[in-house]
Amino acid sequence: MKALWDRNKRITAYHEAGHALVAYYTTDSPPIKKASVKSWGPALGHVSFQFPRSKWLMLQTKSQLLAQMDIAMAGRVAEEMVFGPDNITKGASMDLRMANNVASCMVTEYGMSKKLGLQVLIGGPFGTMGATPETRQTVEQEVRKLLQESYDRASRMLRMYRVEHERLALALLEHQSLTAEEVKMVIRGEELKHKRKDREE
């Protein structure tokens, strides 16, 4: 049982480190608040963000939406890169749902698809109820394209900053939680002067 717990903790650390690293290096990411491998609801870990209401919750730009997708994809990418494609877990389920939802809204509601233009499609899967088969196919292709491009961007970033990703994962395993400042310190290769796992959150 302990071996299984240790394995899950290690996978979670690399998964959450992936989210945090891509968020750190992505220009239009919201600021990181905390990265943790402590259980949070059904999740074994999480990265939380500070969302300025006026900027993020009301008028998100296309670039900000793409940043959200890239951050969401980074957990799955990290698992695949570190542990291999046969050892990915279902831990990315909520991340993938979020990324799919963002991509779908961009295509069907926000007018952010060149092929669909300014059409707004509401209802049904991917917002295509009542649309022609050709339109539904185009929507699915555009959503799939956005998702793949996001996955590819996250992959390139994690390969580029592989050493920093490893540092973050090991720091999470040791300290359990990292503040935004501590995430920056670890990425820069600076030593944390105290252990936080026994500190009150």
C-alpha cells in the first residue's frame, strides 16, 4: 500500500509541477497562488491562481483562453513525458474537460474560429444543435485542432524547461505546498530555506 501511495504522490508531483511550470512561463497566464500535492476534494493535488475579476472573469482575451488550455494540458503532458504514454493516469480528466470546454466555446460562441467566422452555435454537443452535418464536422475539427495545438505548446515548453520541471516536482514532494514566490525560487534554482509541509496553510 505504501508503495502505491508513494507512486501516486510522485505522479501527482510531476503532474502539478507541469501545470505550475507552464503557467509560470506563459505570458497570459493568471498569477500562480499556490502549488500543492495535498489532497483537495477528489484531486490529489492542485495549482491555484489569482484571478483579477475585471481581467479574467469578465473580458478574457483569446490569448488568455489559450493560456488556460495550455496550463490544463501540461499535467497530462508531464505524466506522459516522465512516466511514458502507457503510464498516464485518469488524473487529467477535469483538466481535459476544462480545455475541451474552452476550445468549444471559442469555436461556437466567441467567434474565434477562422473557419466558422462569427457564427454563434448554441445547444447540443459542442453547441451544434440544429447545425448541418458539415458545420458539425467543421466544429469538431476546429475544437480538435485547438486542443492539439495547445498540447503541442505545453509539450514544447516542458521539454525546453525539463530541468526546472524536475526541480519543481522534487520540491513539491519534499515540501508538499509551494507559494507563488517559492515556485519562482525553485524554478530559478534557489534553495528553499525552510520546509513548509508542517506550516499552517
